[in-house]
Amino acid sequence: MNLQQNISLKTYNTFGINAKAAYFLEINSVDDLKQAFQLENHPNKFVLSGGSNLLLTNDLNALVLHINIKGKKIVEENDTSVVVNIMAGENWHNMVLWALQNEYGGLENMSLIPGNTGTAPIQNIGAYGVELKDVFKSCEAMNTQTLEIETFSKKSCQFGYRNSYFKNEGKGKYIITSVNLKLTKKNHKLNTSYGAIEDELKKNNISQPTIQDISKAVIAIRKSKLPNPAEIGNSGSFFKNPVLNASEFKDFSKKNPEAPFYKVSENEIKVPSGWLIEQCGFKGKRVGDAGVHKKQALVLVNHGNATGKEILNLSQTIREEVFKKFGIRIIPEVNIIK
């Protein structure tokens, strides 16, 4: 392992924030990870994966461990399904494309989500009607105290909307090293319930879509709405979509009958944060180099040299204005490192 000092993290986070790490280690194996946690001269450790779901607001006076553990393998298989083990450092979208090439279904709606596979369970990532928990079987994670590898079932992960055990009680206690996903080999359960997917398929005259067709539709939709971090710094959706109960939604819809919504359950209705933010006049707004994307108000962007604090300040202003106008609190989806 090559211990580096005073390293810029600009290329290691999709916001492109030029925060610095006091110390930096590339982690290429589980053994590397265990050895890193035995470095007693560096008690403060910060685990960094794909850098796609965090906002760095300061330099990190810590040993930054960049998880780059690679590998994919089949661990179970029968005529109808397959369980694949994916190491934490594998790029999520590249892994989805690999699954599609092998005719494994279940991930197609989550195409083009940025980041690495190891962080997917932390957020219970999801898109276009599908969440990680829908294909999740288990994951392996290193206990940061004992350095032992433990297995977590779907139940023990306590998945919720963009939430999990690893974001709450398990935060800082475990580092996910690999994820096991159960995918279909035939009789795929296609999910085109989100209108945008159906519209995209119709546009391409596809009436009986394959899993590859759905993936291509999702990629086209995401590219049309969401900026490429390689072109402009961003972390995708900055805020969660608020979920209202039936009573709250009734009051909200009376005042805002034109508002879009998605029914989550009999008593839960999701309202798009992007719509709320846009109604407050923030779409395309820029404060210095911190801004709101011109096509999707849910996405905050770095126009070049914004600091993490500047983007955080803009997000707080947005939250205040949305609450003032609608009485709804929107919560950041990204992990804000202060």
C-alpha cells in the first residue's frame, strides 16, 4: 500500500470539490482494508467509494481510504435465476451493463446511477420504480472494530426509502466489501410503470420491450434530464422526494392541484422535490459557481470552482424557501461531510 499525503480529492468526488485529504490510501483488496484499519498512527479514517453521493465542505484531516476492490462472480444459479457477487469497488452502471449483456434482469431501471456498488445498500439506491432491495439478497461488510467480515441479510439491512441500517445504527461501524444480487435469467419482471419510460419506448416504436430496451430508455431519459458529472460537477439528485400522508397530501393538493405526485401506499404519497424547488424559482439559478441545474431543479451543480460550503449554503436556502411556500421539509439525499 502506498500512503500519500496532502492529496486533492477533486477527481474522487463527482461534485468536483477541491477538498484535500491529509493522508490517502488506495484500497484494492479486503486485506488492504484490514491492514489500513490497523494503522494506529492514523486514528481518523474516512472511507471514500465512488464519490457520487457526498458533498465535501472542508478538507479532511484524516486517512482517506479509497475503496477500489474489484471483482464479479456467480455464486448461485438455476434455470430461472442467478445470484451474483459484486465487489464494492465495481462501478454500478458498468455492472448493470455487464448483467444486461448476460441477459440477467432486475437492474435495468437503475441504469446510469452514478457511484460504486459497495455504497448502493447504504442509500438503498433506486430509480424509475425499482430499488436495490428488490434484487438484494445479502452483503458482506467488515466490522471496523473486530476487522471480521460479517454477512447482512436483506432484513438486517433495514431498507427504507434511500435509507438502511448502514446509514443509521451501523454508520461508521461497517464497511461494505461486496454485494449479492438475485437476478432473473428469464421471465423478467419488466417495470415500465413510470410514464417517462413508456413514452420513451413509444417514441422508439417498442411495444414488447426487452430488459435492454428498458435500460436504453432509462439512459436516454437520465441523459436528457441529468447533467454528466464529467462535464459539470454534481451528485445527481441532491434532495429526497418528500412522502406525505393522506391527510397532508389532501391539504397540499387543494392548494396545488397541478402538482405531480406518485402513490407509494394507501396512506403515503410522494411529491417530487424538483417540482417544489422549481415553483420557488430556483431552476437554473446560480450563486457564484454554485447553482441549480437548468433542466432539473433537483440537481445542484458546481459550475467550476464552487466550494462545498457554497453548495451547502445554496441547498439550505432552497430548503427554507420550499418550507416557506409549501410547509414541506425537503431533506438532502447526499451525505454532507462537515
